[in-house]
Amino acid sequence: MKQDRHPWLDTYHALGKDWQQVPAIPPLTLSGYVRHHAQVRGDREALVFAGQGISYRQLDQLADRMARSLADAGCKRGDVLGIQLPNIPQYVVGLVAAARLGMVVSSISPLLTAPEVRHQCQDAGVRVLLGFAPLYAHTVAPVRAELPTLAHVIITGPTDSLDPAACCDEADASQVHSFNQWLAATDCEPVPEQGDIDQVMYLQYTGGTTGLPKGAQLTARNIFTNNAQADVFYGFGVGEEVVASAFPLFHIGGAAVLFNALRQAATFFLIPDPRDLAQFCREMQQRPPTVIAAVPALYQMLLNEPDFTGQDFSQLRLAVSGAAPFSEADIARLEAVIGKQRFCEVYGMTETSPVQTLNPAERLKPGFVGIPLPGTEVRIIDPESHERMPPGEPGEIIVAGPQVMSGYLNLPEATDKALHQIDGKRWMFTGDIGFMDEDGYVRVCDRSKDMLIVGGYKVFSVEIENKLLSLPGVEMCAVVGRPDPDRAGNEIVQLHVQKTAGYSGDNDTLAESIRGYCRKNMAPYKVPREIFFPDAIPLTSVGKIDKKALRQA
């Protein structure tokens, strides 16, 4: 059978949508959206933090003060503001102020060590750092002397009551400021817009699993076009949404949810600690959300929280999941709480701003990550020959569309390796292995680095994990490989299982139950040879299973 060039078109037709119609966006930066909303609907809550609301008018005024202070310190268009904060209001103020001046923002994870902070600040050329007071002495001060571009550090905390002099040496104090002092030193006269949508707005560093982190350069057009593409399915109403998101803002997934919320004049929850389920649930009780955004691991924890499962979700339109696979069993559990046809799943990466495909709530296909967004093309190719694979056959997933980054900062070779011109279009090679079915739905089998070779056969860790999550006693699991000393180029399948709370059986019994299930339901080469039962499977900062840590264990 001849392969359909765009097999997802029939699915779009069935949904009553047009894949070829890429939504147009106005020529506004993040700052421009906030200023517009401040003028049109200034009293609407933009942010909610610890139960308190901040209106769009207040956010706009704070951004003006911040932008004025940055300009007075010599900052200009193209300079880089590093932000190393949890999800607190100052983070958003910094983002909007930077956009107002045409500065570039580079988010720095609060979990990074001092050498990792040094690398990112040096590579990005950070001029001003907006940092978290409790972290400064441990992650910034030790490497300040090695950061020649860093002119000022603005430190802040949830209450903003700390004296910067307590966090730095006396010789350093003239360059270290508290957030409140920084803003109080200037007026809040409106600052003219100096950015535009085609300059780099966001310099987001990748995780660095295959080397040092790389800075993906994303323009405002990349980001807001991607927001608009996803909104074809989300259906955000301007000034109507309440978004409960626990994604960290320093991750591209959290940043994208925030950008879309501010673009559409939504009310956005700032949750500094996503593991504080009680606080997250309190915020949802006080302001019932219309949209929830979280990673699968957080949804799993929420589903064990009575304050979540007992909530009234009658106003909820959509629950969005991303950043990691969500099992069919957990989707069913979530829908039993929030209602049917309210769950959708997205798939993407930093370099695509970040969404590539979306599994629509009204036509959800569990086990898949959905169809390409409007104007986005997805191909499955042979990693070696770059020939297209037929439906159902796995290969590398590549993506083309207006959301694809311009490249990695100062890394032309890495850019050339990731971006390729094919048929006159620029394609991002994702490094993910997957296949596309006859309806254009994509299924991710694994990261290429997580795919195992056993006896010459390919083993996809995600396939095994998803099957085992249905077993009693298995709360969470992860499959990794270790080199097989007896067969060069092959690996031994290792399974790590986090048991469900209250499981009464012993490890040997559960291990034998798992092996028996695998022998009945999987090919022999997929059956785990080694099974471990850690107290808790390690997670990354955004709730993904940290397979790098498991391999090193």
C-alpha cells in the first residue's frame, strides 16, 4: 500500500479542524501581551501565589520598575538575564521586564551545582542574574570570579526580606542587590517596548545527558506560534482560563504553559514546590481551575490524595500531561476523577518550543502522543539512510514547523547535527524512536539512548514499563540496560520497581510474579534478567524518571 504523505489529515477532518491553517499571531512580545491586558482587563488576576492574587495591572507596573532598573544598570537589547528561581512571582516579573527591554532570558535550574551554574552563565554570557537568596552562597558566590560578564546579582526569596549583604562578601555587596531595593530605586513610568518577536527571547539549556548542556535559541515567534498551534486543540478563551500548573518554570514545559497563560490573559498558579500536594489542592479549591498541567508522576501522586480526588472538577475543561509517558491505566484513573474527554497528552522537546504532537481529548488514542500540530510535519525515518519508514515501523522521529529553534548558541556543529535540510524544509532530529500509525498518530517507543539491544533485537524500555504498571504492587518502574560482559554490543535488561504503598508481599514474591507475567506477555529477550526494588525511583526536577541516575547506581 502506498504510504499517505500526511496520514493525519483524515484525523483532522474527523475533528473538524484544518491542519494547513497555522494560526496567525500578533507582533507582540511577552511584554506586549501583559501591557495590553493591563490596559484592557487590568483587574484580572494574572498570578496566584500562596493564595494571594496579583493583577495584570500590578504585574505590568512591577515589570516597568524592573525594566527601568535594568536599563539604569546599563542593560540593553540582546543582553542576557539569568533567572535561577523556583515558581514565585519575581520569576514572572523578570521574564516580562526582560522582554520589555529586548533582553534574552536564560532559565537556570535551582538544582544546578556551582560548576553547572558557571558553565551556563559563561556560555550564555549572563549580564544580570536574578537568583534565590538561599542558593546564592552555594551555587553563585563560589564561581562569581569566573563570570566576567556578570555585572549584577539580584537576590530574592518568597518574602523578600533578606539583606543581600548577608549572602555575599563585603567586597561583593555593591554588585548584589535585593529585589525590593532594586525595584524601589526607580519609578514605574512605562518603559517603551524594545523587543520584537523575531529576536531570541528565550535561551533554554538542554539537560546535557549526552555532554554539556546546549543553549537552544527560541524566538518569541517560535514560542507564541507554538502556543497558538496547541490552542487549536486547547481552546483557550481570552480572559477566561484559570491554569493550575505545577511544572517548574525553569523547564521549557512550565515556561510554555506560563507563556500561553499570559498570552491569553489567564490566571496562573505559581506552585514553588509541586510535591506540596496539600498546597496545590488548596489553590485549586479556592480557585477552581479550567486547565490543569502536570507531568505523569505528579498526576499519579495527586490520584492518591483525597483532597484531589474529592474535588469538584465541573469547571475543568482540560488536563494536559507532558514530559514523560502516561500509562493507559493511569489515564483511566485520572478520567474517573475529572471526567471523560478532558485529558490530552502532548509530546515535544526544548528545541521545538516545545510541542510537536498532541493527543486530542475528544479523539484520544491511549499509548500514543497524538497527531502533529497545525503546520507541523512529522516523519519517521531510518536513522542511517534517512529513508521514510512505513506505518507501524519504528525509526527516528523528525519534525519540521514554525516552532523549531534557530539553533544552539555558539555550537554550529551541534546545530548541524540536530537540524537538517530535507525537501527544502528544516527538520529537527529528535533522537526519539517511534512509529506512526495509519491515522497519523505517533507512538514514542523510546529515546534512542534508552533503547536496548538484546541478542541483536531492539528492546524499547517504555513498552515494558507501560505493561508492568498494571501489575499489583508496582507503583512505578523503570527499565535500563547494562553492558552484557558475555556478548559484546548487547545489554542485560534491568528493571527497577518502586512498590505501591502498603504492599505486604516480599521482594522475591513480587519479582517472581513480574517475571511470570513477562514470560507470558513478552518475547523472551524482553524479560528482565535483573530486578531491583529501591525505596523510591529517582526523578528529575520535572518528574521524569532519572534513568541516568539508575544506570550509575
